Amino acid sequence: MNLRSSMLLSAAAAAFMPAVQAGAADYDPPIVLQEAPEYVPVEIGSGWYLRGDVSYNVNDPVYDFELFGEDTDNLRIGGGIGAGYHFTDYLRGDLTLGFIGRDKYRYDDGIDAISASSSFWNGMANAYLDLGTYAGVTPYVGGGVGVMYGRGKLSIDSQSLGIEESFSDDQYRFAYALNAGVAYKVTENASIDLGYQYLSSPDLEYIDSDSLDVRKGVDFHQIRVGLRYDLW
């Protein structure tokens, strides 16, 4: 290549370079659209449920006696509320607070007056095993542990004997429960629960109305009807 050819080539390159640079400056890169990740809502209530129950104590009340022609007024109906969680399709658990029952006595002839009452409450942690669902009916067994609260009051105002005394006692004792029953689903979220519960507090004390001795151990045999609502 002679000198003239080299000079012409250099001039052509110098003239071409600004056009290339201008073209590069005017070039817009392609716009790449990235698809946004799919939104998945957080199911806060999934697996949780609420429950409410009404109970009836089948066995004799703790205090059931007649004195001076007056009988005790025994309230055998109780109730409770709670919240629970489905751990699997077969295992669930809940925490409950309940009123068990109340016994009440009052005598007043205008001169001598006696009043007495006792009431029982409980707080339990329960676990249940659902045994499968058949035609919408789910049988289950379960058990629980917790605390039973017993409150007793006695008041004597006797003008004939010159006695005016009052007494109250509050007890918190260990309690356990055994359960069996069936649940029937009435809607997608609601189920009716019919069951039996044996509830016991072995160390809770009471006064035997026949011997007036202090005894230990309070038991309740309960028929329960309730409603469970799943927070799906």
C-alpha cells in the first residue's frame, strides 16, 4: 500500500468515526419487561377455630341436701368458650374456659338465717384425635389438663343462738378431662359438636353434707353440645 492509499484510508476512517459514535449515542437499549411475582395472600386464620359449648352435669351435685325443710338449688347447666387449631386433618387442640355448675342453699325464718353456695369453673388445654369423616359425621376422642377453681361461701346469722359468722374459701386445683363425641359439619366452616366429658379434680376439697367431713375429689359427668367455627 503506497502513501497515497494510506492517506485516503485514514481520511475515510476519520470521516466515518463521528457517524458511528453519533449512532451509538442515539441507540436506545431494548426495554425488558420482567413479570411481577404472583401475589399470594397470607391466610391469617387458616387452621384456627372458635368454639362455644353448653354442658349438663348428669351426676349428683357436690352439695345436695335438705336442711330445715329447705332443699339446695342446684344449677347443673354450664357453658364454655375457647379457641383451637387444626394441626393436621386428624389432630387438633384448643384452650377453653368454662363454668361448670353451682349449688346454692338458703334458709330464713326471720330469726335464724343460713345461706351457702359453691361454684366451679375451669380452664383447660385439650387435644383431640378425629377418627375420620363418614357421611359428614366425624367421631373423636380426646383429653385435657388444666385447673379447676372452686369457690364456697357460708353465712350464719342466728339470733336464737347468738351466732353471726361468715366464711369463704377459694381453691385452685389440678384438673383433667376425658372426652368422646361426634361432630357434624352443617356448613363449610361450622360444625355441631355432641359429646361426653368426664371432668375431675382429685385434690379439690369439699364438705360432705351427710357426715360434715372434709373430703377430696370432685368429679363431673357432662353431656355437651357445642358449635365449632373454622376461621378459613
